[in-house]
Amino acid sequence: MIRAHGALFVLLVACAVTPRSSAVAQPDPASRGGTPHFHPDGEPPEVDPDGAPLELAGFRFGWRERRARRACERAGHTYARDGESARCGGVLRELGFPAEVTLRFCGGRVCAVRAVLDSKGVRDKVRFREWGAGYRVIVAALIQALGDELSTRMNAPNECWSALRQHSDARCFSRDARAYHYWEVGGFELSVRLSRSARRHHDAPDLVVDFRSPERLEQLSRTSD
């Protein structure tokens, strides 16, 4: 297991500049935190007083469930409620990769958002380049918006990083390689994971982005006591 911080990933991104990676937004240098946008048509990052993220994939923390549903359906996506969670078949704002979104509600309001790369319609299911490109874009954007991660766990041979750096080739991560990045800001926990999928009969890796609010973290703490 290798522990690394922003320097390793900055090297990874700097050695593999592609048109897609140039889409990473430039946050206000006077502030850290806010809402990372990964495409040039996104608005500048929004920053609350604590520098915490205000949304992920266009779903804002604090929205009531009916508003989240309306926004999802107006964007042309399917929406399904399941207890205190709901799934939207797409994003409201581009992340840098096609994604399905899972929302969690605390007291009827959005308190956690998860975006998972949606493999439907993805072209490259041999080298999984969409996963590699999406990973590079989103981690670079979060580092720019939030600063270096609180922790990073990398478990991959050098040849895996070389393939990812040079060709966005993520096939190693469909097997045993794993990358995990974690931030804490304004009471929120944010993470990005590229790793083997836990889903049965799913050959592609998982690219998962999680934003969890203080309300969700408090809820999880109570249930684990």
C-alpha cells in the first residue's frame, strides 16, 4: 500500500494532458472549497462561509426530495425513490463522465450525493478509457478546488499508473488495482474511488464520487453506536 498526496497525482495529470483534462475549472485563488466544476461551461465554484461544497452533479445539499425529483425528471432522466434514498438516471451538471446519481435524504432533505460512472453507451470496454479519463479530470479538479487530499491510498503496480497516465487505460483497476482520495472540508467528507467493481457480472471498474454532509455523517454515527 502506498500513501501519497497531491504530488503523485499532479505528476499523473501533468504527464497526460489531453483536451478533456483541460476542462478542469480554475477556482478562485483567494478561497478553497466550494463546488468543483469539471467542464468549461460550468459556473465558477460557489463557496459557503466554511468553504464546503454546495452540490454534486447539480444536486444541491438541503434540497427537499420533491425538488430533487422534479429537477431530475425535467433533465430527462428516470427517478426512483427507495426509502430514504433515490436514484436519478443522470446528472444535472456534467462531471466529466456519464454518471448515475444516488441521493440520500436526512429529514427529507438531500444530505449525501453519490455519482457512479454509467457504463451504458461507453465505447471502450477493453481499456476502460472513459474511467481513466474521468478519474483524472475529477481528482485534478477537486485538488484545485479543495487543496491536497487529507489522505490518498494507492495500490497499483507502476505499469498500471503508466498506462493510466499515457493512455487513460484503466484496465488494471478492473482487477486488483485501487486508487482512493479523501477530503474533509466544512464538516463534509468527500471521496473518489477507482477500483474493481463489487457488482456481480460487472467487468468494468467502478469510478465513484461521494459527497456526504455533516447531517449524513451524524446520522451514520448514530446508527453505528
